[in-house]
Amino acid sequence: MSPKLQISSIDSYIDETIYIKVIGCTANTKVSIHASTYDEAHKQFHSYAAFIADDKGVVDVSSQKPVEGTYDKADPFGLFWSMDHTDSKWGDYYQKSSSDKVSITLVLKVNEEEQETVTIYRHFYREGVIKETVQHHQLKGTLFHPEEQGNYPAVFILSGSDGGMQEHAAALLASKGYTALALAYFGEEGVPKDLEEIPLEYFQEATRWLKHHEYVNGDVSLIGYSRGGELALLLGATFNDYQSIIAGVPSAYITPGMKNGIFAPITSWIFNQEALPAIKFKYPLSMMFSTMKNWLIKKPISFSAIWEHTLKDQEKTAEARIPVKNIQSPVMFISGGDDQLWPSSRYVNLMEKTRKNLKKPYQDRYLYYEHGGHFLSFPYSFVQLPANVFMQVGGGMTMTFGGTKEANADAAKDSWDKILEFLAVNNRK
């Protein structure tokens, strides 16, 4: 019998654990498994792990530690989250937002000779879920709901500073029994190009529409990430319409708007035709010199110094604080202690102190991942996809968002279970 891959499922959901074994090897032989996939920008990502077959000629990826490879612990997901961009020194961001399945090719090698190639497919939704394009008045998005007629709790998915829609995340939630809307509010055809002067009334209209959808039981929750997390908290503090709110690496402050992907001195949000106040950045000279130096020597750049400098003047930033005390529903906050985009753990700690001093306590949850970076949880991170730390942003510049692939993957796995639990507790089914 020649060596071959034994995989528990060729077709599976993206969050489903699959078990990979190698059978038919000679005892104590070194074998390696190579994984590769492409993101939606057609960038190739690759990982590998080498193992020593046991005395029965078997390798069990879920329980064996690799002797070498792109990860170094026994982990059934290791070949997935440790994949990195093959054409970049530092790695690059894995782009995924559509609900299309992900194809991953596994190649088995023994003594560097290829033995077998198997392609597996990881799905966000399958049969039993309906996908619909939403174009209702000014609203634009993609809705996913169970095919079976019924009333289900609803969830909004709010994207971050990249705009567009997180369709894959909404599809996965629909597979769990929710009616989920990936809502576009900028960066997509039919909505504003940039994150500037977005009226909160747009989201209020979307909430009303979703509450009365034939596949919704009236419960609507929010999930937002990064700028979307900021928005989710702002909406919760403005409108008493939500059963629960999940804010991934959010800001505690209203952040300035963005033009062409960079911060600009414009407002992000307006309400009742009035601009909501945002913090005003202060750029320390040391940070400017450091940025220039790192760009010249091709070293990843962190934006964390901007926030540390800006937040020193508490009086000037106070008016931009999001009034989380006004949120009348349970909130789950998720943060990374090594977040290099902005200090999400510091922000969440500030908001935790505010929320815990309320006269009426809510069943909030606070997830702090000490070694995690900015991209560490759903809807931007899935442990079965390449974990993100760096991003190529053009002009030869690389940004670091903090954490490590391993730490971000561990946080993604742990937080996903807790997100599902939080939604289940706070929504009627």
C-alpha cells in the first residue's frame, strides 16, 4: 500500500474541524503535507508541515507535532491558519469577503517525492440556505436566510475600513439558523465611495426593514469589526433597536472619516444632518521619522504611536467618546493586546469601566486576547483560513496589524465559539 491522505471530509463548512491523516507509510518515515490556496485578489498562500510516521506507518495531523513546517504545535487547523503569501517577504493580507467556497489543495510528499494531491472545499453555506440581493430604497446588501419557512433572529454584519460587504460571514451565520444581512454602507457600487458623512438614518432604515422581513422574528443584533465595531456601538447608543451587539476591536471614540483608504479631516458619521465630532489626530515627529525609516528599510509600519499621542489630551477627545452607557442591550467586546492599528484593548477597558458602573447591569462579555493583533475574530478571521498580521499597502510599504499568526488563530477559534454562545443566549429562536 502506497502512502495516501485520509481526510474526514472533502466538502465541509469553514468552521468544521476536519481530520487529516497519512496512512500506508513505512514506520518512522518523514512525510510532509503542503497546503495552498488563492485569495480573491488571486494571491497564492502556502503552508507545510513535516511529520515522522509512527510504528504503524500513520501520521495524525490533529495530534502530532510537526518536526518542521510553518507551525510548530499539534493543531488540526495548523495547515490552514499558517498559510502565508508566497511572493512576499513579510506576508500579506488574505482577502476574502464573498460567500464562495474556498478550495485548498493538499499535496503529500515522502522523501520529497509527490505521492498524492487532494483538493478540499470549505463552505460558508450549502443547501438549505437562500442568498438574496437587497436593493430596497437606498439600502444595499446581501441577505442570507434558512430555506425553511420560519421566523429567525436577524444579524447585521458591518464591515470595517475596507468597506464593501462581508458576505461570507453572513452566509455562515445563516447556516447556523440566523437571517443575516451583509450591509454595504460605503466602498460598493450604489453607496458612497468613501467613509465620510454616512448618515446613521441609513442604518435605522435597514434595521426597520430587517425587523419586518418575513424570515425574521423581530430580533436584530449587530456585529461590527474595527470601524464597523465603532459603528455598531454608536448605533446601539443612538437607537434602542438591538437585542445584542458584538464589537470586534472597536474604538471607544468616533474616528475621523477616510478618503481613498486613508484618514482625512472629515466626519465619518452624521445624524439629523449634523456631523458627529471625531477625535483629531496628533502626529508626533518621532512617529513620522520612524515611518519614513521603516519604509526605506522595508520594515513593517505600525500606527499605534498616533493613538498614544492623540489620546494624551483627554479634554479634547472627550466629546468624541462613544456614549456606550446609553446602549440598552448586552454587548460583547473583543480586543487584542498587541493591536498595532489602534489600542483596542485600552479602548475596551475604558468602555468596560463605564458599562460596569451603570445602575442597570447588562450581561456584557469582554474578551481580551493579550497576544492577539487587530485581525483576530469573526467576521474578519476564521481559524481555517490564513491568519492575517501584515498587509502590503502600496509603494513598497508594509503595515503590521499586530499579533502573530498563531495568536490570532487561537483567538479566532476561541472567540467564534463565544460569539455563537452570546448570540444564542440573547436572541429568541
